[in-house]
Amino acid sequence: MSDKNPDAVRIKRVFLSEHAALLENLSASLRLACERGSDEAAGVHLKQLREVLVEAIALYKQGAGQ
């Protein structure tokens, strides 16, 4: 992280630590649901994935000063 702004660096670290593992788990769950042909489960995982992405993007934008 080459940012000179310490707040931006901190926000990026928070973003990565709080969301990376959750996004990986949701992605794996979605992949399994799709492989098993479970549209209902895939829909649930897509909704959860979207919610986490919206939160993560908002946090990232906050750190970027946008």
C-alpha cells in the first residue's frame, strides 16, 4: 500500500481484513450452490454477497475520501 495518507491505508487494511475472508466464503458457497443446481440457495448466497459488496464498497469509498 503505497498511499501516503495514513487514514486511507488504515481503511484499506480494515477493508481487506474484514471483508476478504467473508467474500471468499460467500463465493465458495455460491459456487457450490450453483454446482448442485440449487437456485434457491444460490439466490440466498447472491443476496448475501451483494450486501457484503455494498458495505465493502462504501467502506472503501469512505477511506478514499469520495
